[in-house]
Amino acid sequence: MTNSDKPTEQTSQPVIKVRGLINRFGSVVVHDNLDLTLKRGEILGVVGGSGTGKSVLLRSIIGLKRPNGGTVEVLGTPLNTLGEAERSQIERRFGVLFQRGALFSSLNLQENVALPLIEHAKLPREDAEHLARVKLALVGLSPEAALQFPESLSGGMVKRAALARALALDPDILFLDEPTAGLDPIGAAAFDQLLVTLRDALGFSVFLVTHDLDTLYAACDRVAVLSQKHVLVVDTIDKVAETQDEWIQDYFHGPRGRAAQRAHNDY
């Protein structure tokens, strides 16, 4: 694991508390009385089978989907009690990286990263673009790459640029939705290591939706498994893998799970 086995007082403090969450789409209940906590400074991996609502949970927390019940408390503040202006202030402390990167194709990387600095931090364009180059360098992209457009870049470079944009406003919490999807194994491993390095250096917390077993072993301090409309188990990956549940056993102890565990042990 990336952190010590002994949790510190700092890492035990929750930055997200989800309690009794209910999400429905028509008559279909996706989440029913779901509880989950993200601790300060940790990388929490969220996994589950198809239809368990991993991305729906993320969207409920960041405000893109209004839950049908329950509470979401972020950084000590219940979001359902806030007005629009107050909620906007809290959401500025989030960084979000969606599965496909969601970069603007008409803007180069520097302009993509500068945009939230101009729109939300109200920085002059020159200052925003200077900071954008700093953020791009932080994720390992060169000054030359900063002037390129997304369509001319590899998938790994697009994901790094999207990460730089997610970090533009120095967030307290980073939300990642399948960040290594579409990357080759080398690019995915490099992204996992970059994420851990940046978390250790900058101290943010990470809510990470993934299906990538290698990411779980390489980057995550704890893993939460969504099943049967709630969180079935949340713990360190070794303890989660011991849970006597059919899906968990198939997922963690099938051929890919065994390969990911061997690779982690060898590393």
C-alpha cells in the first residue's frame, strides 16, 4: 500500500461523509441507504459490477445528480443545506477528471488548463496561462506540449493534461472517473504513480472510480465495493479481497486479479 499501515490523525479525518444516500431513476433504485466516508489525504478506490452506480455516486457527491434521499457532507458542510452561491464556493475546492478527459478540442492544452483560472479565480489571461504551464509541467508535460491541441496527443498525454486542469485551482479533493481507461499498461502504470506522487506532495484526497485492478493495488489506500445498492465493504485491498462474496471473489481472485496482485508483490 502507498500509506503506512498505521493511520495518522490527519488521514483519519473525513473530507466526505455520505449517509443514507438514495438514488433512483424512475422506478429503478440504484442506491438505497448507502454510507461511505473519504478520509483526508487518502486515495479511495470505488469498484463494483456493471449497474452498481459507481459514476452515479461520484456525480451525486459533486453536484451533477441530486440524490433522492440521504445527505452528502463535504469538508464539514452538508451540501443539501447550502444555497447556490455557497455550494459553488465548496465545489471550487473539487478537481474532477472525467473518463474521456473532457478537454476542449478548440483550445490547446495551456488554454484548457488556464480556463478555470480565468473563469473561477478571475486571473488575467497572462497570469492564468503562466500557472497553466506550471500545472502541465507538474504532471510531466513539456512546454512544447502545452501549445498542442488534444487531437494531436496520445491518450496518456490527454489524461495528464486533464489531470493538470483538475488541479488548476489547487483542490482539496480530486474526483477521478476511470482515469486509466483506454491507456496501455505502461501509460496506466505511469498515471497511477503520478497520482500517488502528486497526492503525497500536495496533500489532496482522492475519490477514484475504477475497474482497473492494477490501479487498486498501485495507488489506493482503501477500496469500497458497491453491491446490492450500497457499500458492501470498504477496507484495505487485502481485507476487501478476503470478503466472502461471489463478485468480490471472482474479481480479486480471477486471472486478472491474481496477475495484479503478483505484479504488486513483485514491485
